[in-house]
Amino acid sequence: MALARLIHPVDTPAVVLTDRLNGTYVASLGKALAAPCGSGVVRRLPASDVTSDGVLITPMAPPASSPAPTPPPLGSPAPLPPLTGRRIRAAIIGAGAIGRGSHHPALAQLAAEGETEVVAAVDISADAVKAFCAESGIPHGYTDLDQMLREQRPDLVTICTPPTLHREQTVAALRAGAWVWCEKPPVPTLADFDAIEAEEGLGGGPYASIVFQHRFGSASTHVRRLLAEGALGRPLVVHCQTTWYRDTAYYAVPWRGRWATEGGGPAMGHGIHQMDLLLDLLGPWSEVRGMAGRLVHDVETEDVSTALVRFANGALGTVVNSVLSPDEVSRIRIDCERATVELTHLYGHSNADWTITPAPDVPAAEVAAWRDFGPDVPSSHLAQLRELVVSMRAGERPRSSGADGRTSLELITALYKSAFTDTTVKAGDIGPGDPYYAALHGGASGWAPAESVKVSGSATEEASA
Ligand SMILES: NC(=O)c1ccc[n+]([C@@H]2O[C@H](COP(=O)([O-])OP(=O)(O)OC[C@H]3O[C@@H](n4cnc5c(N)ncnc54)[C@H](O)[C@@H]3O)[C@@H](O)[C@H]2O)c1
């Protein structure tokens, strides 16, 4: 079968790539284009291949480098070739805002550095994936994930679809031997998360890592080290705030504000970034006491939640997750014995967004060293992807996967359980058999969807609205 290769339009703005049953073709809108293959070969496509609607269609010869590995026989997930001496072949699932705006640019930057190549994109919408491939020079567009996995055998699949699809798509990719980088929120429930973990490779991968880009970058790395080394003394008091604003129009989109489609309210969809960063900086939480309210919006989920959290290191904290706050801010503040560390930003941070305020007796030289965050590397998808690629090449479990990727989801689940049951929930409490393990609303009266809710492995069979 002929293979389409990476196309960079040189003098045409749009490139459309289509897959046909009898082979893969490259089509480009416009007169002519130069097509540098992965090997650096440049082909100029003949004008005779222009179709009546002005689309160039031509089968391409197989490239000299990074071919799609031979598809394995059905049911046999043969291991992919080692990731040494070649680019990591990546596929992006979901051609929406985050796929286009963050995943592709990060992968493209690493492609320019010789690390990756984007071999395919998938979207349920043929128009969306066509447009994405055209504007981004991605050689293969699909509407069927399994077909893409079979035909392209990517090393890395990045998942940029709504949360309720993350489990099934991640499992499909892992079973095809690919590593996964899945957008937050990871999955709707702990049961989903554990099902994914059960599909990971044993030693050496493939692993599924969650996109928590706020953990990455120079400042969070620096502060994490200061805290881990005990330089700032014992952490004592913590504030974690995601106070954002989303209007009625935002919630008019039918899938928003519903457990089944959005996965959760602002604790899950918005506050997860700051809670995850806080846990990454501070270490595990041990117990939580939460409250949730539906104060403004006509939604199934909450539109605001608060929590008191005790951490394993003894620190006490408050968490606020809101979409009702006109003065929007994301903030983490950690008061330690010797200094207060504070991060104030909105959707991403750089060195300038962090302050360190010493206690009165700390020597000036030490404070200066604390405040030296090094060259500024803002938090970003790119910063996380760089580390992921290193882990892939080393065959090591990446950060933000496994237990490390699960910790904020467990805290959020516990926050909901605490809020809906009016109890304190301890870390590790929620496992198979607990209603909150299989549904974030836990079947709680007044919070679960109106229709009857089946929660697997639990006593909760019915939920009232
Ligand atoms: N890390 C961050 O800062 C950040 C920011 C925004 C969104 N996100 C997350 O990214 C994910 C996607 O959000 P978005 O804003 O890009 O959404 P979006 O609606 O813009 O894009 C989702 C895309 O997935 C496609 N899709 C739907 N079902 C599909 C299927 N079965 N197979 C393939 N494609 C399918 C849709 O057609 C759409 O193009 C969500 O989990 C969201 O929470 C993360």
C-alpha cells in the first residue's frame, strides 16, 4: 500500500489529506506543493493530478525513514520498534481547541528538534480532521481511531477529546502498543483510571500519562526542589484557589455541566490543574472535608466547591473551585516555617508569577538563592512533552502517570464524596464497591442525574434528582 508522507506546503496555504480504502493519498488545495518527506526528499506534485474541484491527489512512495511499522496480525499487539535513533511517531486524537492550539504546536517544536513527527490525526468529524491536517501538514487524517492505530502504529497517542472518551481511547492506544498523553481531566472516575492502569505495560511501558502542564516549567521545578529539600522549613498552611468566571452562554452548550458528558463541575474541569500542582509540590493529602453548591447555573454538577484538606506532612489547607468569580485568578500559597511561596496567575505561569517571602530571620543571601528560579521556562504542554519524550526513550514511567497521575483525581473524588455525604473522607477510602469509585456523584440524592443510576459494584442503585 502506498503511504502518504509529511507534507509541508511551500506555496500553497492548504493541504488536505485523505485516506482511501485502496491506499493512502495526499491531496493539496492549490497549484503545486513541495513535499519534504521525513527523509528530506522534496517532491513537486504534477499539476496533472489536479481534480475537478481543484484538489491534488497523488499516491506517495513510501518514505526512506520512519515508516509505519508493519501492522501486526489482528489480536496480537506486537511491540513497536525500539525508540532509539529515530523520531517518535505521534498521532493526535481530537482536532479541537487543545489539539490544535497546544498539542500540535508542542509536537511540531519537538519535530523541529528532530525528536518527533506527527504521523496522523483523528477526529470523529471528517471536516475537522481534514482541516486540521491541512493547516498543520499532518499526512494522515482518520475518523476511526482503531483504523489509525492499525495502519499507522504510532509510538505516542495524544488524546484531546472530551473526558468521557479518554478511557476507551487510552485503552485502545495502549493495546496497540502506543504510549499515551491524555488531556486532563484524566477520566471521569477512579474506576476508569484503574482500568487504564491495568492496561499499561509491565516495566518499560507503554504508559499513559496525564496532561498536567502546570507542574512543568522552571518555577514549579525550583519550588518543588526547595520544598523537597526542606529549605523553606515545614509546610504549614496552604491555599489553593481556582476562581474563574463562566457565564450562562458557556453552560448553554449541552454537554457542559453534566456528569455524563463533562465528567464533573469546576472541581474536576477547572480546579484540577491547581489541585494537581499543589499535590505535586506538597506531596500527598490525607483527608478532606468538602462542600459543594449549585448557586447560579442550571447544571447537574456543582458550580462552586470548597474543601478543607489535611496533608500527609501535617499541613492544613483550603481549596476553592469556582466558575462564579468575575475577578478571575488561579492561586497557590504555601506558608512554610521559613517562607511563604505564592503563585498567582490564570491559565499558565512563568517565573515572574511566583513570589517567595522570607520569615524575618532568614539571611539575605539565602533568600536571593531561593528567588533565583533560573532561566524562565513557562509552564506549558511543550515543557511536559519534553520530559515525556525523555521517559519514552528511557523506557521509564513518566511523571503524571500511574499513582502520580491519579492523586488529584482521588482528591476530587473525595471532595465530592465528602460534600455529598457530609463526612470526612480519608485518602485510600474510595475503592471498588464505593459508589464514588464508579461515579463522581456517587448516586447522591440531589446531585446524581434524575434518571436511575447504576453504579457498578456498589449498593447505590437508584438516585434521585
Ligand atoms: N490542559 C489544558 O489546559 C486544557 C485546556 C483546554 C481543554 N483541555 C482538555 O482537552 C480536552 C478537549 O478539550 P477541547 O477544549 O479541545 O475540546 P473541543 O471540543 O474543542 O475538541 C474536542 C475534539 O474532539 C473531537 N471528538 C469528539 N468525539 C470524538 C471521538 N469519538 N473520536 C475522535 N474525536 C472526537 C471533537 O470533534 C472535537 O474536535 C478536554 O478533556 C479538556 O478538558 C485541557
